[in-house]
Amino acid sequence: QKEAGEEPWAPFVDLSEAEFANWLIASGLSHKEIENHLKLNITRECTKPSFKDKHQFFSRFNQLPHGPEWHCETITVIGNLCGDDSKPLKETLEVRFRNPIECIKEILQNPAFKDHIAYAPLKQF
């Protein structure tokens, strides 16, 4: 965001709105509950967020910087137990993952970690 000339709270209007958006997500409210909360008079008249409904809110939220893309693959695992037909049992699983190289790049390029990364072993007591 800094490199793009944006404020740290972008795409939200200001820090207060970014904190409100963070609360909406961290609170665990459902989409319907977020929509209802945004329709409350106290929210519209006192908080006055720039997003008027859940669609505008999530559109803003999706503009936030995010890390490497998630991938999903289906694998079949063959177990060591046999079924009634004397054949090994199989289970199909979904495996979700990110490219670890891209994750490391993201961490190393993130200015928030600039002063917190050690490149050599460090003895701590």
C-alpha cells in the first residue's frame, strides 16, 4: 500500500473505518448479521461507514492485499485396513496448499516484518 501511495488503512476511508471492518470480520458475524448491523440506524448515522451493505463491504475487503494463491487438489489415500471385500480401504481427501516459495517471498517482502527477521541463528535464553 505504501509503495502504491495509499494510506495504510486503504481501501477503507480512514483508520476508524478499517478498525470497524476488522471488527466485523473478527466478530464471527454471518453475512446476514453483517448486513443487519450495517442497516442499523446507529451504524448508518453515527459510524457512517462508506460501505452501505455487505456487498460493498466485502468488495472493499477483497481489495486488501493478500498472500499467495490457495490451491486445492483431491488425493486418494489407501489405508492399511481392509474392507469386507478384503481390499484395502480408500479415502478421498481434499488437500489445500500454497506454494511455499511464494509464501516465503511474501514474508520477506512484507515491510511489517522488516525489523523482525533474523537471517542467522540466534541464541536466546
